[in-house]
Amino acid sequence: MSGHPYFQRQIQVSSAQLSRNDIERLFHIVESQLKKSVTIQIDSFQGDADKKDEFSARVREVFLISYRVNKPDGDSYAGNGVPDFSGDSFPEDVQSIYINTRIPFEARANFPPNNFMNIFLDFKRPSLAIDFLTMPSNPTANGSEITIEGDSESWVIETYHKINEFLKNKSSVRYFIHFSGVYDLYLYVFVFPMYLYLLWRIQLYVPNEPLGQSLVALVAIYLYSVLLVGLFGRLSFQYARWLYPLLEYESAAKRNTIQSQKLLIMAIFTGIGVAFLYDVLKNFLL
């Protein structure tokens, strides 16, 4: 492509919840844009006119979709074209998907196509393991990357908008928990206020006279409880990022289990919030 204008667009996958049907739709979008890139490739032919039919046939033969679907257990499912979504061959649970329209062409033609795309979708959930080396305030790491390249500006822009629009329609508002600094906001706005609220509730029913004679013991208990609350805040935030990953594949096998956990967490937080508001209204405003 030397000597020709070159265009590139990248899509930052912010947040999306994709099902098996959505992945099938994405493949059909890629297939549709691949057909257009085939036409552009054929139109770029500059050789003898009597060899154009041979060139066209060759381009249609080697310009394919290459994909690899990785499963959580380490197995993978790979092939060319659009996978068969109607049967049981497509994996039920998916950890990542890689789609490429350059590799098959370049491997057979010994030169890259004029226009191509690379799509990598990372569905891996954040780890639940306690890791004190990783700062929870950092944004969630995710390897998803989509790159569209070529010498046809109209093809690059059209492909970019089609894939980007597809992802936007599947986006989720929960992506904010993966932003940088959200953990600190969670601690200061929710966790520590709830801690102070619980202390206030406890002191209404538990007398502190037995500890009143030992200031050291009282301070130690409060300091230790603050550490425990901080640990709870870290683990609960880590669990929230695991439960609501940046990019989620809706597996039919795990849908009920994950959905049950989400409903349970919503019920717990709703209950705490209602109790807190009730006590504030009852004791301070009414």
C-alpha cells in the first residue's frame, strides 16, 4: 500500500454485554464489510485486462474471515468464515474472541490486503484473588481492541461506524465502576459513612462502660474495625467488578447463577440504603 493514502481507526471498547446472538450479528457485520473490501481490492487491479478475471477469482478465494474463540478451560475453537451458530459447535462459554481479515489473505497472496480489520474481544472477568500489589483505584485492565485499517477512507469510516454503533447498542451503564478513582469514591461516599452509621446503631444498644476504663483497648478496637471495613470495601468492590465485568459474554449455562448473585447484591444494597434513610429521617429530620 505504499504510495497510497492510509487510514486507520481504533475503537475503544468501553462496556458491553454480548450474547451468542450478538456475536453472530458481529460476524455478519464483518462479513458484509469484507465483501466490500473484496470489491475494492479487485477494483485496484492494474495489470493486463485479460488477467483481471483470474485476479478477481483469486482475491475472492483468499479474502476470508479468520477467527479464534478461546474458552475458559484453555481450549479454543478456530476456523475461517462465519462460525456455525445454529448447532452445538460454537462454545457455550467464551473467554475471548479474535477476528481477523488480514491473516488468511496475506498467508496465501504473500502481500497484505488493501483494507482489513482486527477485532479482539476480551471477556475475562477480573480476578477475585486478594492482590495487594494492584491498586483498586486503577481502571480495570481489559485487552479488548478493534483496529480498522486501509487505503479506502470511506470503507474504514463505514466499518468503524457500523461496529461502533453495534457496540454502543449493547453498552451498559455499569461501566463507571471500572473507571479510575471510583474505588476511592465508593469508600468515602458509601463504605465509611455506612461504618459510622453502624457504629451509631451499635452504641444505641451496646453499653461502652466495660471498655470505658481502657482507652487503649477502645482505640485499638476502633482502629482494627477501620482496617476491617477498609478490607471489606476493597473485597466488595473487587467482587462488583467481577460480577459486572467491563465486557461480558452472556453464557446460557451461567446466566441463572450470575443473575441470582446480581439480584442478591441489589437486594442487600437496597435494604441497607432504605434502613439508612429511614433512620436519618426518623432521628434527625422528623
